[in-house]
Amino acid sequence: MEVLIGNLCGFCPGVEYTVKKAEEALKENKMIYCLGEIVHNERVIAKLQDMGMITVKSVDDIPNNSKVIFRAHGEAKSIYERAKQKGLEVIDLTCGKVRIIHDLVEKQKESFIIIIGKKTHPETIGTKGFAKQDSFVIETEDDIVSAYEAYKRSKLNQIYIVEQTTFSKELFKELVNKIKDVFNESNITVENTICDATEKRQTEVMELSKKTNKMIIIGGKQSSNTKELYNIAINNCKEVYLIQEPEEIKNVRFNNDDIVGIMTGASTPKEIVEEVKQYLK
Ligand code: SF4
């Protein structure tokens, strides 16, 4: 059996930074709250929780004057304001690439903002929370007509489009073309804000899945970028397995002539790749 491992397996730069900074902070403080799951990986969360991190769903679940981590996905502006009211010390680990989108969106005082991304994704919710004017999230083609109606109601005459950093680059292109058709306006600005780390990983998984007859994608079941890697792989390779831990492939039948590809989502540590590789051996 041949095993091909993606060069980009392991944490993306933003997650690498988040986990490192969280570990450093936890070495100095016994208890730090984290607003939402720090990354979509149960193993990483468990390790940080053992060090004293407490994951909460809402800023209102955090006692006043505590320390709180804002994770790489970023938070809406109103959450920063609420944290200030509660006297929280914020360890802001918002990824620099997400911060750029917040700044871009916040500056658009005269534009109707369209965010192409998953409606329930924390990054999208955070970005929407920086829009000064009306905004709309488009996740699928079905949302475009409602977005157009909202734009007309807004009385704005410019449209500014950004993208969730981990969204599909192919779907983004398709949706932008359809938005241009439906809106039929000349004043549309499109910022390609997909993260280059995401884009490179998507390209690599596409190439890898064309060369293999089985693909193993390792990542959290809640991870948007991992699901996207799975979707790309399944278009090119008949058998694709999305797993979080090596034991999840124990019922898969591997053959001597298999060519197996391995890729991880952006919040999966590289050590799990080694464990899967050992298992395959
Ligand atoms: S995927 Fe990109 S934007 Fe998201 S945390 Fe990683 S480096 Fe930052």
C-alpha cells in the first residue's frame, strides 16, 4: 500500500498561534475562560481544559473581571463591548486574516455588505457584527433573491462582498457570478477574503484525491474547513473517510494495491497524522 500525506497537514498558522498563546496564558493563570470551542478539535480542547481553560457559550456566563480568550474565528463588536462592561480582560487571539475582514467591513459606511459563508459559523457571525450598515449572509444560491430584496430596502447604492476565510473557493466564484446576475448593478466590489492557507489546502486535497483510491480526511466534525476538504475529495475519489481519531478507520478494508491519501483540517494537530500512518502500516 502506498500512503501519500499532504504537505499542509497539521494546524494552519492562525490555529498554531492560538493554541501556542492559549498554552502560554494557561501556564501563568490557573483559570481562563474561552468563548466557544477554541478550535474544532476535541483532543486540543481536552488538553487545554486540563491546563485550566473553561469553555463557555456566552460572554454572560463569565464572572466579572475574569480573563477570557477570544478565539481565532473572532467575535462581533458587540461582544467586545459586553466584555468591557463586565470588566473582562480579553486575550484576543482573533486570526490576523479575520481581523483584516473586520476592518474592511467596518470601513464600508455607504455599502450594503454581503458575506458569503455559513450563516451559523462563528466567524461569519463575528464579521456581520462589524458591519455599520445593513448586511446579509449568503450561504447558497437560494439566499440571493432575499439578499437583493434586503439591499433594495436598505436604500444603499453600493454593494461590498467578502467571504468567510474557510469557505469553498469554487462555490464563492459561482455565488459571486450569480449575485452579479441577480443584482444587475455596476457598483459591486468583491474582496476575495478566503484565507490563502485554506485555499492552498483545498488545492492540495484536490490534487491528492485525484491520485488516490482512498482518502482519509482528519478533522473535527464541526469544522467547516474540514467538511469542505471532504467535499472536494469526494468529487475526485470514490472512498473518502472523515475521521477525528485513528480508531475510526478500524472497520475500513485496506488492500495491498491501495493508494491512500491523508489530509487534515486546519485545527487538527500533526501528531494524529503519524498515528493514522502507524495504523495503516
Ligand atoms: S484558516 Fe486562515 S483565517 Fe482561519 S485561523 Fe487559519 S490562518 Fe487564520
